[in-house]
Amino acid sequence: MNNRIDLNFGWSYKSEYKDAFLEPEYDFGSWDLVDIPHTNVQVPYNNFDEKIYQIESCYKKSIFISHEEEKERYLLHFEGVMVQAKVYVNSRKVGSHKGGYTPFVFDITDYIKYGQDNLLTVCVDSREDEDIPPFGHVVDYLTYGGIYREVWLEKVSPVYIKDCHVITGQVLEEEKTIDLDLFLKNVIGLNQGELKLRLEKDKAIIKAWTSDLNLNGQEDQEIKISFDIKEDIELWDLDHPVLYDFVVEVITENGRASKIIRSGFRQVAFENDGFYLNGKKIKLRGLNRHQSFPYVGYAMPKSAQYRDAEILKEELGVNVVRSSHYPPSNHFLDRCDELGLLVFDEIPGWQHIGPEGPWWEVTLQQVDEMIRKDWNHPSVFMWGLRINESQDQDQLYGKTNTLANKLDPTRPRGGVRCIADSHLLEDVYTYNDFIHDGGKVILDKPKKITGKRVPYLVTEHNGHMFPTKKFDSEGRRIEQALRHMKVINRMMEDPHISGAIGWCMADYNTHQDFGSGDRICYHGVLDMFRIPKYGAYPYQSEGLKIPVMEVANSMESGDMDRSMRGQVWVFTNCQQVKLYINDSYINSFYPSHDAYPGLEHPPVIIDDFVGNLIHEKETFKPKDADQIKRLLIKADTSGGKLGPWDLVKMGWLFVKYGMTMKDGMDLYTKYFGGWGQASTTYRFEGLVDGKTVVTKEKGRVFHPSLQMTCDSELLVEGPTYDTTRMVLKLVDESGDTCLYANDAIQIETSGPISLMGPKVVSLIGGSVGFWVRSLGQSGRGSVRIVSERYGTLHQDLKVEKEIEN
Ligand code: GAL
């Protein structure tokens, strides 16, 4: 038997609870068989009553433990059960846990019967309990129920390492240190031991240390111990997130306990003038993330958690994510460590502080559980120690801060508020700034909010100030992008703002009090399936290193107010954008550094769709052609509002060339409206150092077709099942999504895979996503998509097993 036994496959599940379920002889043979991560009730995409998952339920699983294994101790780990759990082994209660976002572990050794099956029973209460944060008032997200993160059994020696915090200090000095804060269990009767530490990178040993340990002979012992290291060490940073393994072993006469901890060498600090990583100032540009997915809520395994981190770093180009409003899955953090994506990790809660008593106790317990769970992740750079957007409560937050500082004095402390002049018990004033409403004011001045100069980070902006659906009209979607862009620009300009974390990465299901009435908050720069809206573009152009050129316009003036296309925003990291219409060169355009001085890659604004065409194709004198072009552009970008002087000019030109008002309109239509033309194709070329690095065409929709992409064609079954996301889009010839397509699509799977959601979906704003999962067997599977109008598509998938069970 391995030291770690994953217990995710084959639980018996009942979506109700009765005391009789605990009786030893209870027959649960007819219960559903489920795998973990598991959501207690699958929810519809939208328009549902959030009470449907607020139920009690029960999970059961038998595990055989042989007589030979009698000398060991057994720790049963739960990574996350929403909202509270009672755990029984062989019908005897071993413990209970409150709070759905943090892990817990029980030593079940004394409950085990050797040489036979042992029955685990977990009673899960997913009702909103006002003694447990975030509950007690309203909450703008859902807390889907079930055993939604992995379960495993750990076999340990009698003395074991309960926790170990690896602290890498003085990373900028030549001589660095590794400090271990070690928490041992069952040291009873022992006064001597040995500690071995090995630093490894890619399995190669960098250095090894041995040290004697004085043990206290008690049940629990905390040991702090420090080691020097002169060897060359590579730091963890955003571009080169180098990770090491720290192999810790404790040897006593009662056996050998070990832990392998993956971490890195890096130093974080906030000063009044910003955030520093390894001594280098970095502007934090990021998004908030909820861990929810359509249908299955929180119950998503490693690959989906990994994918979210990848989307943030590699597809949105952000350097920071806030795990609003609770500690995220370990998988998500593992991937953030690997990618170099900073995480602001915070305790569960939303605006409401419950009364002193159980609610406070759970809050403090969750501070402890969050920090112990996440303290070895180099990506985690700050703890959030307030209930998101709550009022000052010095007594409670004094306690959360003291506890955090005791457990981990190495990380800055924050606590998200939305009030000015709040008591700063933390290191950083972390503030949700929703002042921007589309007008001139973009962000508040930090000093106005804090009173005096302190480290300052904007932890939310936009969001509810401008909910935007993927299928909203063009103007609204552009405006969402512009609002995010303006906040990023303002943050970059202000030396006292360390960064800005926008609300939010993806749309999410929510309670009745929030969102658009259909139980969705459309605040994301991605939709619930992680498909980008225009709002994603400013993040991409500012953050991605690959060539980016996103044209935030369908070029369909009929979708714009007053049918005026106006300016076209191109979000790009190119130095120049060339525009061609129907293969005729129109003009070159450049990033608007003057208007957005804070941005490294300001947008390119295209406001000339005529170029020299009027000069070349009409019979006006050159100077008059200049004037006519200028007037037409002005009419187009101002919504037809010409000033008195312009009107005089226009009148004069009309008289000179004997033109009527209709001739003027025809001219406008010819060069701006494109009406009556068989086809207008716009080609944008993005250039860097004079070379075209990216091209985008936009034209009229003639023959749209359905396109299916898949995040990974290989699913790997490891400790639990694997998933992959598929995205379906109706695209035109240019590859642009036909945003107002809502066709119904039927999804069929065959082979060792199944669909995680409904079998019939409709395109939502031209696209939709879905996830399929593996079913415990290796082999080949296939996904088939049937659309009455657009035909059939196939995607083959392969399922492999990482380990044979
Ligand atoms: C904030 C809150 C977030 C979310 C957001 C919407 O006040 O902290 O959880 O509700 O508003 O913009």
C-alpha cells in the first residue's frame, strides 16, 4: 500500500440524509455511484432556484485495510466539503468540520478494523448556516454543495509531520536561508530525533543537511530550524517561476516521517510606492476569480483548475489573481506556482460579519486552515484577512491579523474593504474602487481613501458598474473593454497604486439578489465557459508577449447607435496597424500613447476608413477632397454632429460642386456605410519593427460554419477523473464569432467519457462550451455534435490511466 491512497472513485451517494444511514447494517446498495469531485445537485446553466443544492446528503465508501498495515497511523484528508461535514468510520463518529473552502483531516487509526472492509460515511450539510461564513446575510455567488474537492487517506508513521512551512529568506543575498517551521504529531515519550532536509531541483540534489532534534515527548511539537545555503539558487519570478523540492525527513526510534514540499525562493514586499518582487517593482494587473463552473458548480478536478490558471496567465496575460472570496483549490495554486502567476488568497466571506461566537470561531479557524494549506506556494503573495467588503471590526480583525502574523510573518497582510478611512490593521490597504461609471473619474486617489500614504492595492473595479453579456450590443461590449482599459491605464500612471484587480475573470452563477435575474452575474471579461468578451482584450494586449491584435468591432455599423461605427478600437501590442479595405490600402495607425500614457501597449484607434480613396476615385480638387474627407470622418465619429463652422464649409462645398444633400449622404454611405456593396472586407495588419506579425480580416457573413475546439484531446485518469473543455462557435469566413447565433446543438459521447451537463445546449451569443470527463477506464472516446442547420462535427478523445487502481 502507498503512503497516499486516493479515495475519489466509486462513492455511494444519496441526495438526502436520515439517521438510519448510519446504522452498521444499512443497505445502501441502491444508491448512486459517484466520483469525487462531486456536486450534490447539478444546476442548470441559469434560471434556477439556488435552494436546490442547499440540502443534506450522504456519501459512503468501503476501504479494505489489511492486518500487515496495523502498525501505521491513518489520516483521512478532505480537501473541501461544502458547507459542513460529519465523518464516520464503521458507524462511529470521528469528527466534524465547518466551512466549505478549507481542508480538514482526521486521524482515523483508532476506528479501523484490520483485515476487513471499513465503511466511511460522510454526512454533508450544504444548507446555508448563519454560524458559518459567508452566511448570515446575502452573498453574491453560490456555494454549491457536496464533497467537491478530493479525498485521500495518508498512511503515516506513529510520529508524523502534520505541517511544514518552508521559508526561503534573504533571497537577494548571496548566502540565503531555508527556515523550516515544523509541526510534529505524536512525539509522546521521545526526546531525540534527527532531521534531514534535501533541496532538489528536477530530482537532482542541490544540497542536503542533517540536524539533531530535541523532542519534547509531548503529543504536539513545533520546531523552528534554519539552514544556510550558498549554492546558486534560481529565484521564482513571473517570467521564470523556478520551483524546488524540499524533502523533509524526521527520523526517530518510532520511525521515519517525510514530506516533499514544492516551493521556491522569492521575496515579496509592499512599499508606499508599490509592490516589489525580488526587489523589483512590479505593477499588479489582474482579475478576480470565482472557482465556479456551469452545471457542476465547484466540483472540477485538476485539469479544469489548471486550465483556469493557464487562461489567466497565458490567454489574458494578467500577473495577479485574487481568489475571491475564499481559498482556491490546491491544483489552481500549483499551476499558478508553475506559471508565475501571483495569488491574493483570502478567507471566505462576503460583506457580512456574524456575531461573536461560533461565526468568529469558524473565521479564525479558516484563517488557520487557509494559511497552513497555502503557505508553501510561492505564488501566494498576500493573505486576505477580512471578510470581503465588511465594515471595520477591530476586535475580529485584530485576531485574524495576529493569528496570520504568528503563523506566517513572511507575507504581507491585506483585507479587502470598500470603505474610506478604515483602520489599517494590515500591511496593505486593499480597496475595491468602483468609482468609475464611464465618466471622467477613473480611480479614487489613494490618499483620499486612506488618509495618509500607505501601501495601496485596488482589489476590484468595474464588475456591477457595467454588467456585460457576450451577446450585448456592440457598443456595450466595447464600453466594457474601454472601462477596464481606462482603469489599468490610471493604475499604471499613479505611482502610489500597486495594482488593480478587475471584477472579474468569468461570469458566475449567483443568488437571487444579484445578477441579471437569471442567476448569472455577467461581470466577467469571459463568459461562464471562459470564452472571451471584448473586455478581455485590454488585458491581452497589455499582458501577452505573443502578438495580439484584437479588433473590438464587428464593422457592422447597423449594430451601433445611430448606425455610426465611429472609431474602431484595436487592442494590440503591435507598433503599427495597417488597414486595407477590399485590398486597397487605406492608412496606417499607431498606438495612442498620448491618450493612455500609462499603458505599455495602448490601443490603436482607427478613425479613417477612407484614406486617399476620395482623392483617387472622385473628381474633387485635392484640397476639397481633404475637407470632404475630414467632414465625413467627423460626421461618422461624432454621430453626425457637425459644428456650425463645419456646416458652413460643407454648404460651400455642396454649392461649389453642385451637390445635393442626397449626394452628400451617398458619399457618406459609399465610404462609411458600405450599403449596397456586394462585399466589404477589412484587413488589419499588425506590424512590429516594420514586419507584419498578425493579420485579421473582417467581412460580411455569407457561409457561417460551426467550429469545435478542445482544450486537450488526451484525458489522464490519475487520483481522480479528468476533464476537458470543448468550445463550439459559429464562425464566419474570417473566423469571427457570429455573435447573435442561438442555434440548438445536440451533444453525444461514446466510449469511456461522459458529458458534464445537458445533452442539448444552444449557442449563447454565437458560442458555448461544455466539459466531458473520463469514466475510470482507458480507451478511445468520441464527441459528436449535431446541429440541424450546420451539420455534424466529431472530436476524438483518448483516455489514459496514470496509475492502475
Ligand atoms: C463587489 C463584491 C464582489 C462582487 C462585485 C460585483 O462589491 O466584492 O463579490 O459582488 O461587487 O461588482
